[in-house]
Amino acid sequence: MKHYQTSRLNEAIDVSIPFHQSDTLNFMGDQVTGFDPQTRNGRIKWLRSTRKPRLAFNQYDFFIEPTQSWEFPVEYPESPEMPFDISFVTPRTARIRIQTRRKVAKEQPSLMISGEINEDSTWTSAAKTDDGYVWESQYGKVELGLHPFHLTFKDANGKVLTQTWHHQDTFSLQNMYPVPFSFARSIQDMSHKIAATFSLAPGEKIYGTGESFTGLNKRGQRIDLWTRDSLSVQTGDMYKPIPFFLSSRQYGMFIHSTAPITLDIGKEYDAANTIYMDDDSMDLFFFFGDPKEVLSEYTALTGKSPVPPLWSFGLWMSRITYDSEAQTREVAQKLQEHQIPCDVIHLDTGWFEEDWRCDYEFSHTRFDDPRKMIEDLRKQGLRVSLWQIPYFTPTNRYFQELIDRGLVVTDPDGNLPTEDAILDFSNPETVAWYQEKIAELLEMGVSAIKADFGEGAPIFGRFHSGQSGRLEHNLYPLRYNKAVADVTERVNGESIIWARSAWAGSQRYPIHWGGDTENTDSAMLACLRAALSIGLSGFTYWSHDIGGFVKESPEALYRRWMPFGMLTSHSRCHGAPPKEPWAYSESFMNDFRAAAEMKYKLMPYIYTQAYLSSEAGHPLLRAMFLEFPEDPTCWMIEDQYLFGSDILVAPLFEETDHRTVYLPQGQWVDYQTGAVYEGQQWLTIQAGQIPIIMLVRAGAAIPHVEAALTTDHIDWEQVSFTAYTADGITEGSGKFYHPLRKEWIEIK
């Protein structure tokens, strides 16, 4: 079993640690041998080395030094040679595969990849250089240096975007910085870990890596890609780490692995971006292009988000927790009584007989007739969503059955690895058992399943796939998401889940929400950073708990949070009670209603932007630089965003009625007041009656409808366009994508 230096169960793993220990053997990627430029296959010779302590002027440091083998018998190679290859997937995508040891395990199909990976023929044949080869397409160049081993990626004009780091490249007096392109071999278990180091240019910025709550620009951060129940949105832990990032220098990378990964993005050494992988092979996809082009390439490879059903874009009303039929019906009644637009009532942990004890059955004492309740709500235009979990405590009635049938994760000795029985989604029989339970609920009329948790698959577990938890832990959310989405699609014909955990490829199964948010201003801002970060990681759709989750939402905070929540792709009020607007003041309820009605009026715009975003593999919530990559200021902003292509949103993150907003080039029209502002400057702007700042690109025409109590009641024959011009707001014309007809409609 592999050894990990963690202090608690399911703690994030820092893969970089072994590379800095003196008892670890390091093998540096030194030179290429036996390379065939036609097949692009060859071998890398890995130079054996160690870290040796050096005392100088009262200080110890470690330096890298080549070292001779001291192993018996002598037939063990001193500096092993292992295979690698270069291939081209599209004119914008190159693939590098490197092995550090002999492969014995049978390769399994990758759940992260969507469809077939084909060879692109537009790249030129290898051209010989002074010390290697070069290939190029209309978008970029890949250069291979043979001795020393180097990979260099250039744009079409020959500018170096990034390149690998050989030991000879260091200028530091400490020759261990940066860590050269190498692998480490453990003396504990003989496992290999790879350090793939690439250069960072001055001023270069890095984005993505999943739903990260830390600073949007990841330069200067060390990030552990490890799915974990964060219990917060204020730490470096992530529910949704994604092994993908993009650079301000017009490229991106996808690390095709489910192993634990640590990204050191200029934290340990400013000029180096090191990918530490707990894996003995590396499969890296390199993308050439601006951020939108890179995202389109990445999602073409791993899958694009389908457009979820129209009703899912409406308001979801929830709390911890509605636990009876009477309570559920009362919420539905009061929503209509107070004229609050809403589409979904979510029942969280309390719809079972025992709170949190998931057995897929409504409580018999608190729900008289759940099927009839769901039917009645549906007649009002309301859907029902249900919480559940893939972990079964010892008191759960399915606990022993799952163990007896071999449907759970075990430890290497065949026992339970924790107190729970954890569904093993790598087992087709487990998936069938699970989907049968979910199907019964969907057939009852339930519209969506909340796929909560999924971050805690034990790394020391044994899985039906034959893989260890090392490769299954991060993959677990993707397997889980797929199991829920597939059965929902089969029964209801709709692509919809409500999931917390994710991995690369999970964007194919929308929707994901942002976990357990604190009820604070800083947590509200962290939610926006998370939204922009997951959007820059291939996810089109995202939601979060409006008003915060942990405690009762302060009214003033909830009032400011509500319009921000309405201007995300999906909108759910959830957390500690009360969450219902009628539990607060009358003025709050009026503001709550106005924010909800604003979203429902914007449904033609939102659905059209959703359709276009899904087609392109772009997020609906967009970091400023995604629309304005030529504006250097936009690369620095993380507290405002674009909702689709035309609406700029600046939430209020403190108790105020105004804030400073950066406007890119052009003119911008206040959505609420019609005031016109000149762009390419910072301005202090007053919020409108709805406490948020919304600005529309001058020249844009936004489609609207009359607000309705549910999306079922929207009159799609009465769509009108509002033009936002330098002269203010007038009637306009344009096209929108009709959600019912599934076609473009032009309004003149």
C-alpha cells in the first residue's frame, strides 16, 4: 500500500513533499534516445540523482547531485530509459505522453475523455533543428530538444509560450530550484511521482484548476487537486478540483490523470510552474489559443455541458430542511400567495423517516401521499428535487445488504475502510442497484436528484475496477455524477443533477453548486471567485447557496446576495432556516420578489446565452478577460463578471449602495436606470432599486418576457427586445433561441 504523509482521514495530499526529502531518489529527464521523427516515439534517459545536504555559513540547504547506483544486482539500470511520444489531436492541441516505469496494468477507458481521440494531419512533418525536431500548425509550434531533453511550445509567430525546465537551465545559487523535470522514487514503497516543470514568464497569470475559492489568478499559489468536503468556501480545499488551467500567454494544459496532483504555480520558485503527480506516467494535453479557444478545445476533448431543462433556470427554494408534506405544501402555497416566481422546491436531508439516514423512501409518518403531493405541485408549475448521499451508516437498513452483495468500497483486507458502507461506483452492479432506487423516485415524479458529497472515497480503499484509491478517489465524483445523470436522462429525458463534487468531465452532467458557504461578505465574494474559476475549468453551469448556508442569513446580507444569486446560471436559496422571504421583513420580501422577477424577465436572454455557451464550451458566468482578453485590467478583476456576453454584473460585497466598477472599452448602459457610461476606466456607480449594478454593452439588444410565477407560465409568444444604446434604452429587435421550439426566432 502507498504511504502518504497526512495527519487525518481524507486530508489533501501534497505530492511535492517527496521531491524535497533527502531519502528520495530523483531521476532527472536528461536526454532523448532512439527517437523516430515519423512516429514521434522515443525514449527519455532519466539521470539518477539525490539531494545532498550542504552546510555553508551556519545554514543547511539541499542541492541536486548526480549519483551512482548502489543496488544489487548490477543489472538494475543506473539511469533508466523509458518511452514517450508526441501526438497531435487538433490544429490547436498537442499531446505528450511520458512513462517512468514498465506498464503492467491493463489500461482502462478514460471517463474523463468524451468520444474518440483522433490524430490531426494538419501539423507539418518533423523538421530537424540543431538539437532536435520541430512541428507546427497554423496556431503554434512544438519543439523537442534531444540533449538536454526539452519541450518548447511557441505560438504561430515563434514566441515562446512555455518550456520544460532541465537541471542545466537553473540560474539559482540553490540548484534544486526550480525542481527539474524529473520523477522521484520512494524508498517506502518504490512508487514513482512525476514533477513536470514548465517556465512562467514575467507577468504571466494562470487561471482555472477547478472551483477554487482562493485568488482567481493562481500565480503564487500551491494547489492540491484532491476532492475534499471543504465545509467552507474560505480555504484552499476544493469540492471540485480540475486538472486543467489556462494562461494569459495564450495556452492551456490538461493533466489527464485522476491521481493526486499538486500544482506549484510560482509559489516555491517564481519562474516555474511545477505539476507534481502521484503517478508513474504523464498524459498531458497542451492547447494553443486565447482563453475562449482553449476552453473550446478542452471541452471538445472532455465534453461540453448540455443545456439543462428550462425550468432548472428558475428559482429553487430550499433550506435545511423541509421534512413533511404539510411543510412542503405550505411553502408552495406561500410562494404563490406572495407572488414569488419559483420553479423548484428542494427537500434536503429530512424527507426520510430519520434525518440524514438515506433509504430512498419518504417518511411514512410525515408524508401522507408523496406521489400525490408531487403531482399537485407539478400542476402549479413546481418541481420537486430530493437530497441523497452515497454513504450508508451502520443503522441504515441497506448497510448490511450492500456489504453482503459486494457493492461497497473495501480496504485491502476486504473490510470496510471507514464506519460507512460507501457505494463503489466502479462496480456495474452497484450502479444498477443505485439507479434502480433513484429511478423509483424519478418515476414517482421527482424532477432532480441532489448528488451530495462524493469527496470522501478512501485513498486506501480497494475498488471493483482493480484500481486503488490513488486513482479512484478523484474519479469517484465523476462516476457518481454520471450514475445520477444517466438514470435521470433515461427516466425523465432531461440532463439535470444537482451535484457538489466533480472532476474533469463532470461538466457533461450539469448542474454543480458551490458547497457550504459562510454567511459573510467575504464568503459571498469567495463564491464569485469559485464561480469564475470553475467556469474557467470547462463548466458552463454553476450555482451556490444564496444568502449563505451555515447560519441564519442576516437580512441585509441576504438582500444584497439575492440579485447576485439570480444573475448566476442557476439560483437556489438554501441553508440554515429561515430562507423563505416571508420570514423576513415586508421590504425584504419585496426586494426578494423584484430580484426573482428580474431573472424570469431575462429568461429569453439567459436561455439563449446558455445555448450559445454550451455549444462553445464556455461558462455563462465569465471572468472579465474572457470577453476582453486584450484589456490587461480585466485579467486582474475577480469581483465583477459578465453574465453571458452582454451584461456586466458588479454585486455589492458590503453594506453600501454604490461601488467602484471597471468598465472595458466601449459604452455601457445601466440596466436599471438607463445611464450611459464611457468605458476603459474605473467609475463609482450607484446601485439601482435592485441592490446590484448591472450594465449592458451599448449596441446590445436584450430579449425579455413578462415575469411569471414559473417558467411553465412564461408566454414565449410575447418576447420583446430592449435596445441599450448611447442614447439610453429603447425598443429593439434581434434573435433569441426558443427553449420550447429549439430554434432561433427573430423579432423585428
